[in-house]
Amino acid sequence: MLKLILNRLMVSIPVLLAVVTITFFMVHAAPGGPFDFDRVVSPEVMEKLNEKYNLDAPLYKQYFDYLVSAIQGDFGPSFRYPGRTVAEMIAIGLPITFELAIYSILFATFLGITFGSLAALKQNTLLDYIPMSISMAGICIPSIVLGPLLSLIFGIWMGWLPVSGWGTYAGDKLLPVVTLGTAYAAYCARLTRGGMLEILGQDFIRTARAKGLSEFRVVVVHALRGGLIPVVSFLGPAIAGLLAGSFVVETIFGIPGLGRFYVQAAFNRDYTMILGTSIFFSALIILFNLLADLLGAAMDPRVRESYSDE
């Protein structure tokens, strides 16, 4: 297990360095700058602004200065939110984004495991075809389409649910959670079905049934544990993807989370905000992938043996 952690950490360092480097030079290569206001600014004021934020230095020096600060956990001040640092903006938006991601992954895993298990137990019947067809539709419809569609149906036509906000009105969290979690519920359903079918065909399942164990015990205690290993491996990238995918959903539903700040930073050319959130999300992706690998290793002895043999 220790070797697994060390291997992942050794890979994460060059990955984060690549993220910082690529993002830094991409944002600086984009046309315009963070202080291209609609109104005309005098050259003296522009010079002072560039000097204050170190934008008058050569690009390579800006890069190395930022890299040293980022290693120390300092992502710099926000260009568009005077008096606030990027770390403070992340601290403001992250709890809402994280809450949205947690609700969405709970929705996705519950729905996906239920549909996938049902489809595996009723293979090649309507209870298999219908959930899998719904899952395929959930994968194919992107959140940028599903969100407005759900808002139109349940918010405008039927008037059942609010179409914007987060924690302001009753039920305003439901549509964002369904929009963000639907695709991941579909993936979970397909992975659960595949994993369950593989386990249900094993000899130890036939032995358990031959011993007279109830079908509920065979499925829940024996089959489901092994069948969920692919789902557990998927949860790490899924949570990271939910955090990153919240950009679109937060913008659609007007949720004041970190994803919305990131989108606004892109439009405002807020260099430090773009860089800070990119690094932060990359670190979260690495962390959740590591946690998923550890959980998968705990559930599957073959993974532990592969690392112990190295």
C-alpha cells in the first residue's frame, strides 16, 4: 500500500508542474490583458498596475516568480477582486462546489448501483434493456443541454422547482444535482452491471447458492462486493470530474461556487485566478484518484499483491 502511495505521489509532481507551465503560458498568450478596461486608462496608471502585479517583468521571470510562490501555497492576488487573494476566493467558492459534487455523486452512485444491479440480475429482459437504454441516453446528453431542458420542463412549464440559486429557495438544489450527476449515474450503472455479471458467473456464487443461502445474501454480501470494484475505481475520477464539470452547471443555474468564479476569471482575463483554480483542481483530481486506488486495493487483494511483488 505504501508503494502505491509513493508511486502516485512521484507521478503527481511532474503532472502539477506541467499544469502550471501550460496554463501559465496559455493565459499569457491569449489576446488582451487583465487591465483592458472598457474606459481608457492613462499610460501612467497602466504602468503602475503592471508594476504592482509584476506584469512588467520578462515572461520567464514572471513564470519562475509565480512557480516559487505557488509551491509555498501563495497563488497571488486576484486581478478582478481588489483586496482579495486567489486563496480567499477558492475558500469562498469551494464549499458550495464541493457540496454540489457530493450530492451529485451520492445521487449517481445510488441510482447507478440500483439500475446496474437490477439489470445484471434480470439479464436480457426488459428490466435489463430499459435501465441500460436510459443509461446510454444519460451518457449521450451533455449537461449543457440537460440543464436548460430540465429548467424548461420542471421550472418554467410545470413551475415545480426553482431554476437558479443554491440554498435560497426550497428545492433549488435538485435540478443542479440531477443535471450534474446524471451522466455519472449512467456510467455507474453500466460498470455495476458489467462487474455484477462477471461475479455472478463465478464458482463461489454457485457454491453459495448450493449451500442454501438466500438470494438477498448471495447478491448483497457476496456478489455486490466484488461487482462494485469497477465502480469504486471510477469514483475517484468521477468526483474530480464532478468538481470540474460544475463549471457549466454553476453557470447555468447561477450557483456562486468555484466553477462560476473560474468561468468569470476566463472572461475577465484574471490570470492569477485561472492559474490558482487550475492548480487546485488538478491537485484534487490527483488526490481523489489516489483515494480511489487505495479503496480499490483494500477491496481487491490482487491489487495489493501486485504492489507487494514489485
